[in-house]
Amino acid sequence: MFPAVNPPDQAIYSQVVASINTTPRGRSFGRLTDVGAWAASCQGTHVPRSFEQTRTLVIAGDHGIAQRGVSALDADASVQQALEIQSGGGPVHTLARTTGSSVRLIDVSLDHEAWGDERVSRSTGAIDVEDAMTPEQFQRALEIGKHLADQEIDAGTDLIIPADLGVGNTTIAAAVFGALTRTEPVVAVGPGSGIDDEGWKRKVAVVRDAMFRVRTQRDDVEAVLTKISAPCFVVLVGLIAQSAVRRTPLLIDGAYVTVAAYVAERLAPGTKDWLQAGQLSPEPCHLVCLQALGLTPLIALEMTTGQGAGSLAALPLLNAGAQLVGEEMEARESS
């Protein structure tokens, strides 16, 4: 499904960490040393630099289960938010302006008339009673994700921020996570957009029923995704895995994107080495998937905004680590 993923340069990572930690000042950098060394290993240089061509790709889609009352938001909020982003508004654009990142909105499966060439479907099946998509739609979504990665990398993007938009996204994330990791729904389901106790119970029921539908296929990742994820989720999986194949780092945030990254690692082993975690949300599946990927988030703001907002909030720290380590290494090389 994906070519082999070659890791970042581990020799560079080890050499940078060892060099920085030889002095009290270097040791004072704490986790920023690891962040800067990771940037160096991805860039293939002992003197890392800030990421200057970052691109936030907001992958948008709706879900049939949004009609079940699993979110504090109305089912039509996804389209409203997408229109806001398309006009240059929304949290993603606010934070992107502060970090110098550019933003691209990709309408994969929103519940409205099609906007662009990346459309797969108009919303999805309700995953508690029917399949999210057909096998053909799964393949198309995966290819769109790969194509988006190739497109951005060929255009010079040096850091990709995969982002999500869609009412019901955390329900999908919990169902996929629960099925693939054999986690009980009551453990997998979190507050999402801020639902009350009754909403949480409805969400647990949807996730339970969705997981039951794939109970005999839990080791077949493609089957699980076809039945209980969404085209926009599969696009994220393809985008993340193909970026790693192309040796391009990613900054991930939120339950939906992080579960997609976990799946990408399952399909393309080694993907996790090209990932840095932005911030930690309250969703249980977010934390567990980060742990499975061996990632520690840069910040923990409990943001549930989506749109890549948490990653954009953490981007200055990532660049600070790269710049701090880069200037320290440069000074040592010139002395």
C-alpha cells in the first residue's frame, strides 16, 4: 500500500544531542534539545533551521452519525466552519497568521454541493448501522491523501500540519481506535466538543454499535476504515503516511489526526519517526495513540478546536527548538 519509510538521520540526532549536552548551557535546554535534534535529523544537517514553508491542510468531512446528537455542535456546523475558513477566517487562519503558516482547505465529504476535485462523497453512512464508504471510495480517499502530500512536498513545503474539520470527528476517532486496539467504548469515548452526560451516553452507544459491526475484522485495517471511519479520515491517513515516505516531517494535533497517524504507522511502519506532537486534548484515544507512537506533546492546552489550531499554537516552540539548537551548533562548529 505504501513504499518503505526510511527514518530521519539517527546519527545526526545522536551527534547533536551529545554535542549540546556537553556544556551546562546546552543541558539547560531540556526537551528543546530533543526537538531541535529531531528537526536536524529530518533536515539532514547538524545545524537545524526553523521550518519556513509550513502548510496546514484542513481535511473537511461530515458524518452520518452527526445526526445522532453525539456533538455539542449542530450537524451543519462543519459546512459553516468550512465557509468561514474558505473566506480567510476561523481559528486556523488566526493562528496561521501568527506563525507564518499557509492554509489550504480540502473538502472531501462535507454535506453540501461539491467544491473541488478532492470530493469523495456527500457525508457518510451512519457507522453504527451502515458502512461509512464503499471499498472504491476508500481507495479514492487514500489516493487523494497521497496526492496531496506529493503536491505540497513538490511545491517546497518543509513541514506539513494535517488538520481536521467535521462534526462527529471524535466519535469516529473513538470507534476506529476502540476497534483496532480492542478498547472498550466507555474508555475510548471522551467529551469531544463539550457534550453533556446524555450526549456522552449517546456517543458511547454509537461507538459500541460501530465496533460491534467490525468485531470479526479488527485485524483488517482497510475493512475497519471502510466500515466505520470516513473518507476524510482515510485522506488524513494517506497524507500522513505519504509525507513520511517522502521524508517530510509533520506536526500533528487532536484525537482525529492522531488516530489517523496511528493508523498510518500501522500501514506504513516508520511513519512515527517523522511526527512531532503539537498539543494534548482531553480525548482518551488521543493520549493512548500518542503513547503508542512514542510521542510527547510540546504543550497541553486541552484544546478541542480542531482545524490544526493546537499544532499551530505549538509551532513556535518547534521552531524555537530548531533555532536554539541550530545557533548553538553553528557556534560550536565555528569555534
